[in-house]
Amino acid sequence: MYNKILIPTDGSENSKRTNKHALWIADKSDADIVVLYVIEPHFPEVATTLPLSTLPTPDEQFYKEIRMEGDQIIDDFKHELEDVQCKGKCKNVNLKTMIKEGKPSDEIIKILDEEDIDLVVMGASGRHGLDRFMLGSVTERVIREAKKPVMVTP
């Protein structure tokens, strides 16, 4: 039923809980998994509460640190998926990882077409707490804009 499943991750506990659901679906469907981490190039939570002139200007070191954080999150995800949950039994699952830069919801929507994704599996909210109410703002926007099924895990 599904050929490619997208798992957007931000390293939060909610996004980590999506692994077992996506893995089960991928294994039963003989689907590939695409793991996406998005580097957001600005400060979304504080930008609405502080004047922009008070915010630090991101520099090359900032982006290098954010990229390293993304690499670590992707590596942790791969370890969790392959070593802990699969334990060598997920023979039908191929894993592809990607790191993009931009607004997370926009990048997720773009990847749906670029990678021919059939299903998105994502957490109800991520680690950003100030810009959401019930569902995370990224999750809510993906649900509204995606032309593919979106499975949201608590």
C-alpha cells in the first residue's frame, strides 16, 4: 500500500515515538523510510515576543552547530531504528536520511513531491513549545497542506 514513508524528526520525544509506528507500517508494506530533519534559519519562538533588533544575528558558527545537531539527531534516529527497534529483523526497510534548511512545514510539503512520498508519520508536537497550542504548528500546517495521508502520533 505504501512505497515511501516520510518521518520528519526534530529529536523530541514525540518525534521519537513515531519510529515504531512508521517502522511497523514500512515493514508490512515493504516501504522505504525517508527521515527528514529541517534546520530552521531563524528563531521562530522568540521572534514574536522580542523586537528583532534584540535578537543575535546568526553567523557561520551558529549554522555549523545547528547542522551538527541535525547530524546527531539523524544518527540517533538511525541507531534507534536499526539497532534497537529492528534488531536486525527489518529486512524490508530501506532508510534514507535528509537534512534540509528552511521552514519545517514548507520543507516537509516539498519533500512529499520530490521523494514521491505516500505517507507522512509525525509526532503531534515537537520540542518547540511556545508556538503551538494543541497540535504543533508544523504538524497542523502539514495536515492542512499535504496532499498525501498524514499519520499523527501522540
